[in-house]
Amino acid sequence: MANEPQSSAGLYKQTLIAGLWRENPVLRLLLGMCPTLAVTTAVKPALTMGLSVIFVLLCSNIVVSLMRKLLKPHLRILMFTLTIATFVTIADLFLKAFAARMSETLGPYVPLIIVNCIIICRAETCASKNTLVVSTIDALGMGVGFTFTLCVLAGIREILSTGAVWEVKVLPPAFVPWAAMGMPVGAFITLGLLLGLVNAVSKKKI
Amino acid sequence: MDTLNILLMGFISIVIINNLVFTKFLGICPYLGVSGRIDMAFGMGLAVTFVVTLSGTLTWLIDHLILLGTPLEVTRYVCFILVIAGAVQLVEMYLRKFFPTLYESFGIFLPLITTNCAILGLCLFINLWGIDNLLEAVVLSFGAGIGFTMAICIMAGIRENLNLADVPKPLKGAPITLITAGLLALAFMGFAGMISPS
């Protein structure tokens, strides 16, 4: 909660919390599935991916919110995608320059942030209708919620497929790694079970 | 004969072995959204096939005729997404004019083809794999579309039957679809190694 804004208006706080749990982009809105499944073989790439998404989401929400009065309905989506593509190019070049190995691991999934539904969805439903401050907070909440989910999923898969977290061994050597968890199969099934778990937990609360 | 062989191998590999949905996780959103009924899934698949073939070819041309080797390379992603958005607009106008009922039933998912990861993903993969032959790029793009159509139709068929099954309550909807997709991915892994990597 380090990102809590100075002003303690209820709306801001609610917007921030919404992204973290109530409207968590992956677990509740089912958005941005492709990177969620593809980069969660280990925690490190997942975190890098999450941070890149936070950066792009923040920048695009700010820009879209600033130009929201100029948007024409039929060119809306195109404007969003172009804005996002610009920031993704920046993030991609940055990763290539300063984290070359990580950039290679993530491969085409960094440029694929352009078509990450979360970012378009937030531009459409939030940034194009709200003020700068609300859009910024929304981007932070959604971005952190996304990163958090990614890390949880990656943690589960990494520990089961290699017995390590953040490339540090945590399970005893007697543990037999489940190779399937590192493959597409593991991604689909883990996410499916995680969604089921979240559904079960939130039902109980109501 | 040799080129034909390479093209055929490329086609089979992108449809079955490197299927974008099951091995590269691309195009999951429409996969979860539309794959409820077979006829809709098939229509969606055809629309995606058309867009992906068109944009795969166009982006290859733009990449090789204009961008490669110049400082303009940094604008690659912006160019790619513009081409895709244009192609989707074309399909949308065509469907609205000639197949209004299909157009209505797609709703929001049609403009969302623009943000279908399978399409941009394929354009990027063609770039990444260093395909330097126009014909090969066209065949790969078309194959990717066919592979997507196949995946989404298989899924729709399973989901139509899943409606009658007794699924535990928290797993209803998206979770069970994902788990089914996982099992399908497992089945598709059996094809790996069918063609030895060249």
C-alpha cells in the first residue's frame, strides 16, 4: 500500500483496492490471459512482465486521460492502441538495453503487451471517462493487482516444476520436480484451479 | 519440390505442433469468450484467419521493403498494429454489410480481434523466426489462422457437452474451460517431435 495517495478521499482508495481484489484483472475480469499463462514459468520473468505492464498502463492511462476530450468515437480504439504501442516500444527498448537476458526470455511477449486486454480495457472504461488523478490511481491498482497475481501463479509453478523460488532451492533434494508444471499444460491447469479457488473463497465471504 | 516440402512442413507445424493457442498461449481471450457455440466459434475462426493472413503478409512486406536495416525499425510495433487495425476494420465493414446476423452475434468481440494476441503474435513470430521468403510468410499466416479455428472449434464442441456435465460449482465457467484447455494442450504435446527440427 505504499502507493496510497496523499488525499484520503474514499473514491481514490476504493479505486486502488478495486484493482487489487474486487476487480482483479486476471482473477475477476479474466483479462490479459496470454501473458499470464506464458511468462509464469518462474517468478523472475513474471515480475519483469508485471513491472513492464505497470509502466505501460500508467503512461497510457495518463495520456488517454489527458486527451479524453479530443477522442472521436470511431477512432477511439485506434488512438488507444497507438498510444500503447508507443510506450511498449519504449519499455521493449529499455529491457533490451538494460536486461538483455531477461528480454530474450520474454521474447515476443513484451511487444505483445500492446494487445494486452487489461490496458485497452482500462483506457476504455476508466481513463477515457475520468480525471487524471483517478486514472493514475486506477492504473496503479490494476497494475499491482496484475503483477501480484502473476507472481503468485509463477511462484506455484516454479516451486512445483523446479523446487525453487527466485532460482533459490527451497524444497529438499528428494523432491521430484513436476516437469509438466513448466509446460503449457501446467499453466492452463494451475490458472484454472486458482480461479476456482478464488471463486470458492469469495462465495464464502458473501 | 524442395520449396513445396518446406511450405508443407511449415503449414503442418504451425497448425498442429506449434499451435498458437495451445503452445504459445495466444488468442486466449476470444477463446474463452466466444467458444460457447460451434457456429459462432467457426465464424470467429474464419474472421481471424482472414485478418491474420492479410496482416501477416502485409507486415512481412512492410518489414522487409521499408523497415529492415533502417533506423525506422523502432516503429515496427506501431506499424504492425496499424495494419492489423485496418484489416479488422475491413472485416467489420464487410460483415456488417453482408452478414448482419453474424455481425450482431459477435458484438464486442469483433473489434476486439484487433487486440487478439494471436494476430500480432504471429506477425512478431514471423519476424523473430527470420522468415525471409514471402510465400513462406503467407503460408505460415494462413496456417496460424487455421490452427486457431481448429482450436476454438474443438473447444466449442467440448463446451457444448460440458453444459450438461456436473461441474463443481466454483469451477463453473472459465476455470473448467482453462482446465480443459490444459488437457487439450497435453494431447497436442503428443505431436511434438512429429517433424524433426531442421
